Amino acid sequence: MLAKEVMHTNVLTGKPENSIQELIRMMLNFNVSMLPIVDDNLKVLGVVTEGDIIYRAYSDGEPVDVGVAFLGKLREMIKSINKRSGTTAREVMTEELFTASEDTPISEIARMMVREKIKNVPILADGKLVGLVSRRDIMRLVMEGKL
């Protein structure tokens, strides 16, 4: 099975100029844990994850218990992020990307997720975002007996 057979093609994205508050609102409203940050041509510049936001808000380089961090107030978290690391996606996004193509086998994507400890893999065609495969997608395939 290939990425193009499993990927979501309607991917919620952010722009480099989006504020942290906008990113958090999008993640919460659409129940996603990661936003690819793209330019006007859909080239992926980086990603912002829930973990990135919480880490930057609550840590000084020390590991953070994500569950406890989420119990904090949203406004307090946003203020903390703004003070510590900037206010836009461009300033907080992770630029080291792990991506795949539409023809990448799902088994290879799953191994990448385990190896790199990531939850989502952007799928690119000609350098542009065309889809996303998540751990949940792979779990669904396992449940359905397709993997």
C-alpha cells in the first residue's frame, strides 16, 4: 500500500506569518496536532506541532510533561511563548522535515515515524504539499487488516 492510497489530501496548513495564537486556535478547532507551514506555492517550510508550542512555552530546555502543560490556561501559555521564543510560526517552526512521496510504501512511512519519533508525515509531489499520513491513518489500516 502506498501513501497516495492512504493520505489525507485536504490538509490544514499555516503560513509563516501566522501568530502562535492563530496556530493554537486552528489546532484546537480542527483537532490536529501538527500544522505544516507552507509558502504561497505550497512548499513546506517547516512544521509546528503541539509539542513545539508547549515545549517553547513551558521549558527552559528541560523536558516538559505535556499532559500537565495542557492544564495551564491558554492565555498564559501564549504569553509565555511570546516572551520566550517569538510570536509567529516562522519563529517557532521546526525546519527539519521528514517527508515522503506519494509512491512511498506505508510500511516505510511507519518505520520513519518510529525511528524519528514523529506522528505525521507530509507527502510531497514536485516539492509541494499534496497530502499527509498520520499515525492514526496507519492504526486504521492495522485495525482493518490492510497492514
